[in-house]
Amino acid sequence: MKNIDNLKLFEFSLENPEPIIDEFYLKNGDLIIAGDPKEKTDLMKKNSDLLESISAYSFAKKNKNQTTARKAIEKIFEIIKTKNINYSEFVSFWPVVDISYSLFNEMNDGEQKKILKIIVEKYIEWRHNLYSTYGYTPTTLQVGKDAKAHKESGSLGINKASKILDLAGFGKANLETAEDFTKGDKKYIETDKKGKKLFKNLLSHYKIKFSWSADKEEKMPDLLIRYKDHIFIVEHKHVKEGGGGQNKQINEIISLIGFSENDKKIHFVSFLDGTYFDLFANKRHLNKGKTLSQINGIRDNLKINKQNYFVNTAGFKKLLKTLK
């Protein structure tokens, strides 16, 4: 394999910034409401029933009709099990009273019914009459879904890396055995559920310790690539802006290239895309603070571990292009 200077490849990445909008991360924008207002999806019907049940509960409470109030709560309890109902106005309100939909779903039925009654009463007091005055609309369901589209980026990032590998002539081998994986020059696996078992077998086959994983509570990387007798273990992150969780992700992939194996044909690759990468080339961010510490950490790890790489999209493509 042609010798690749990892520091020069990092500099190449810095000179070729990430696009602000990356076509690989454009979501398909699936509709959960009907394209024609005259028609209704099942979710729209369920949300309409939900709002009617909330109104029924409010009316029953004012008139001290416990039987109707209880039936209304039971109906609400039934409806909130509907797929995508978490995008409704009602469930979107829950964080206001410090309850998440995911936490609610972890409770048993008794706990759920008890807490649901409290949430409904607070929703009626703080939001329901106000929203009714302005007018409820099914578009809120779609807005709620679109607002959470960023949560789909993880799988899209792996799809992007796989597409780049496909175009570079590498074959996906998720379902192969370790023996089959060694045949041919260019193979890769996605170390998700389908490739997880094979990945572990390949670690054993190539006698790779992969201490980084043990240090990260057995965290799996995203890809394992083979070019002839060279192995590249890749961790991918898509980060567009800073913040507590994002900084943790950045530090995680910086730490990957600080590890090495006895066999220098085993390479660790940190693939960071998204506009956060561009901060490393922005002089305004390199005078102090986290960004300066991070880029110094990248360069220090690359100097010590010449076989490892830290790349963005352009750098990842160039790395694969040199594997000829």
C-alpha cells in the first residue's frame, strides 16, 4: 500500500471544508399527515380523538361527572399508544411538566394512568383552551416530526460512508464469514447488528486488541475496511455545532487515533463530517479554548501514531483513492 502521510491528509481535509448542507443528510421528509386536507391519516384521526377526549375530560371535571372523566382518561390512555402521537400538541407539552414520552413508556400501566391524569389537568390549565382559541391544526404533527429529523442523522452517516466506499470499489461484506472476508482486495462491513458478530470474529482473526472499545464500555465502531492486508477501523461522527454532547463526541473520536496495535497494518480512522470540522481551519477559533485543545490533540495523536488518520469527507475520499 502506498505510504500515506497522516498529517498531510489531515491538512488536506482542512483545506477542503465540509458543505453547509450535505446532500447525504437531507431527510426524505415523509409525511405523517395527508397531502389532501379532505383526507385524514390514521394519526390525524387519532389526534382529533385525543383532543376531543381532553375536552370531554375538562367538561366532565367542571360538572363533577366522575364517570365521564374516567372514561375520557381511559380513551386518552389508549390513544397515546398510537405510533407518532408523540408529535402531537399534547405529548409535545409533556417536557413542560418534566416528563418525557420515552420515560412514560418505561412505566407500568398503573404509574402511567396516575401520571397521565396529572398531565391532562395541567395541559387543560396551561395550553388546551389557548390552543383551542387559536385553532388546532394537523400541521403541528408534521412540524413536530420535522423538528426531530436530526435524530435520523446517525444511520444516514453510515449510509454516506458506505456509499463512498461503494464508489471506491469496495464490496460490502456484512453477511460473509471471516474466511470469506479475506478474499479479494477491497471489502468492508458496517458493524451494526448485521455486522457485529463478524466484526468480533475479524478482531480475533487479525489478532486486534481494539482497546479503545474496552475503554468506551465496549462501544462498537462504525466500519471495518480491508484493503489487501491492511485493516482500517473507522469511527464516524456527524457534528454541525458545538455543545456538551457534541464536544464529548469530538473528544471520543480524537481518542480513537491515540490507540495503536502492534501490527502497523491496523489503522484507526476518525471520520468527522459536518461543519464543526471547519472550525479546525478557522483561525478565529484556534487561539484558545476547546477547539485549540482538540486540534492539538488530533495532531499529537497523529504524530505518535503514523498509521492512523483523522479526516473529513474530502479526506476520507482521498484516503480511499490512495488505496490502489
